Amino acid sequence: MKKVILTTDVNTSNLEVKILSKYKNDDFFIKEYKYYLKLLDNIDLLNLIDVIENKRKCLNCDGLDQCRQEIKYHNLDLNSDGIIYVPCHYLIKEKQFEHLYNNLIYTTSKINRKLPTTKDLHKNADRMKVYEYIDKLGGKEVNKGLYLCGGPGIGKTFIVEVLLKKHLDDNLTCAYILLNDFFNEMRALYFSYDRDEKDLFNRTIKRLKNVNVLVIDDISSERLDEITRGEILFPILDYRMQNEKLTHFTSNSNQKNLEAHFAKSSSKADEPIKV
């Protein structure tokens, strides 16, 4: 096949004219075509078509889980040496956040943005105790975690994200779990016959016992049973309490209703200490 070298003069090749005629109503192609003509002095037309058609696969993509590329999370590009593979912007963004939050060692919710800071908090009189608590974090006077309760949509998760950012900035290892999602993950591992998955269950529990700061989001909304309460949550919280590890909670329930919620999970009504 004959190699056609293009320049910024759009009338240099009959083949180019035919191709442009084919794509004349294709806004995406024309936009990319003009971009590369301005970027590079000489372009192999066939390479250019390959690159543009490859980039078309990324249209309307909202994240890594939707990738349609043959080489996952990478797309074709052109430079002066020819075609190259480059990581997509979603992969670059994820790698940046991985580096930014190296101390966030476990999470059930993917972080794809910068965590908020105290500057992002909307201050009002009802939340003054929360602000005062956050301001004191890192000092000796703070030795207990925070229990945030209230109805949906009032900003509880946002506040614990601010807490996470504060602890990560203080170089503390942290973990965040959305409790219902966490229980679903752990329940599957607990009942697995696979030895590696059993090991993963034990290692995860151990990590959450020992992490400097644990955030448990949306406690009391989860489906409880003897396994999730007695074999997963209780050992973590008991160890952390005994070793004075900082743990924060959010919940739609106050602490009295939370107690009633955990009592329902047990077939034995005479376990007030555990509950």
C-alpha cells in the first residue's frame, strides 16, 4: 500500500480529498483531523485514521469500568515517531489519587476526586461541636471518635470525608467502609471454600483492627446476622476499643435506636454487653 504523507495543505492528495469527503459530516473526525494537522508537520494518513477511529471508542466513556479498548485503559495517539499507546485520562487520574492517598489502605468506595477540607464545610450553629472537634484533631485532648447521626442528606458523609482528609494530611493510615457494602464483601469471603479468599478475609479484618483511623459510614442501615455482627464487626470494634484506636461513625439512627438495631440480629436476647 502506498504511503501518503500529508502536510497542512489539504489539497495535496486525491486520496485525502476522497477520505475527507467520506468524513465530511463526521464532526468528531474533522475535529481530530484538524487537531493533528496543527500538531504535527507530517502525518501518515492511514495512521491518522487508525488513531481517530480508536479514539472514537472512548466517546461517552464515564470511567475505567466502561473501557472498550483492546489494551485496557489506553488509547492510540500520534507523535513525530508515529503511533503510540497512551494511558487514558481516567487511568492517569486514578494513579494520581492513589499517590495522593497512599495512607488510605482500605476503602469500599472508590475515591475519584480530592477529599474536602474544613474550608469546604458549610458552618452553622448546629455543627459547631463538629467543627471544634475537627480543629482539635491531632492534639492530645482528642482520644475518642465521632458519632454523627441524623437524617439522609444532611452532610454526614461529607463531614467524615473532611475527617479522612485531616487524618491523611497528618500521615495517619486510614480506612473507610460503607458498612452494607463491606458486609456483602466480607460475607462472601467468609463463606468461601477458597483458601485465598479465606486468607483475604482474615487479612482484611486484621488491617481494619490495626489501622490508625477507621471510618464506618451508614451504620444501622446494613443487613445483620450472627456472622456480620459477631464474626466481622464486633472483633474489629472490640480490638479498636481495647487499643484506643480512633473510629468515626455516621448513622441515620441515634445511639439508642442503634442498640435496638443490633439486638435484633441475635437469637440470644441476653447479650447486653455485646449489643
